[in-house]
Amino acid sequence: MHFQFLIEDISGEIFIRHVIEKLMIEYDYITYDCKAFKGIGGLKISGNVNKVKTDKLLDDLLMFLRGFDKSLKGIPAAIVVVLDNDKRDTNEFRLQLQSQAQLSMITTDYVFCIAIEEMEAWLLGDREALQKAYPDIRLAFLKDYNQDEICGTWEVLANALYKGGLKQFKKDNPTYREVGKCKSEWAREVGKYIVLDRNISPSFQEFVSALRKRLDVA
């Protein structure tokens, strides 16, 4: 069974590679490839396909759905689109994404997996993994966090992990690129210790279930 992942950013790719490596212990017939974008972009309403790649997931979604639909024909495969919800209504956003796939008229299996609010929620879903990766994490700073709440999730994690808290983190990492580098480090380190069935994030479990559902019938 082959999974073609389309992922919002590089930190998401790093974390998902950890997840797949753990799934491969259970399912040794997985093959996969990841295409990481440089941000989410915006949905195309018209259904027209960009002629030039923007490297933004939603801007290029139709192009990549149609392209992988052609290249994956004839093999057991699924296109898995993984992206953040941010502040959107999740159900409405999912319907918009489904309409994009319908516009693409693809025949390859596909699924949209939405991290609520963002990928860092999947790290926060496994506190044991967080503690193993970062023994000095200030767990008291997470006591008011409700799992998968739309609340500025990466900022919650940064506040608990970074010496001096969120204010110092933003001072030391003022650019989008620097923040992204830190997110990638968190994904890399916490991903090493993640236990799939232990994670309490509902959106993470929905993601894992979507993969297992396809693997169980492959």
C-alpha cells in the first residue's frame, strides 16, 4: 500500500515520517512519499489549475491531485492531504476540500486529515513523549490547554518548552523562518518518542485511523 502525502510544511513532514515508521512495525507493506509545501495558501474557487507552482498547498492542490492521480493509477494507493485547521470551522473547511477533490475528478483514493488547530496539537497529545524529548518542559504551563482547542497551539507549546517562555521565544525567533526551524526541531525530537495509541488528540487519532483503515483492506 502506497501513501502519497501532501503536507503543509516541513515540520509536518518530519513528524509524519516518524508516524509512518512506527506504523511500518505493524504493516511492513507500506511505501510512502512526502511532498511538503511552504505554507497553506488559499483554496481555488473556480476549479482552474495553476500553471505555475506556488509551493503553497491549497494554491497547488488541484495540480498535485490530478498529477498524482495519473502517476498512481494501477497500484494500491491513497493521496493523504495533511494540513492545519487554524481558525476555520473544521466541518466547513473539510467540505471545501472535498469539493476541490471533486473538481479534480480523481479516481485514486484520497483523504483530507486536518490537525486541529495545528500540527503542534499532535505533539501536545502525547505528554510522555514531550517529557522524554524535553525533560525540562514546564508542564504546569500546559494545565489550561484543552486538547485540539483553537487557541494558538504552537505558542502554547513554545511557552512550555522555551526558557523565558513565549515572550522570550518571539524575541529570539522573530521571523517566520526561525519559528519554522523550531517547529521542525520539536517535530523531530518529540516524534522519536510518540506512541500512536497513547496520543489523546482526536484529530491525530482520526489521521492514524484513516491510514489503518486503508492498510487493513490493502
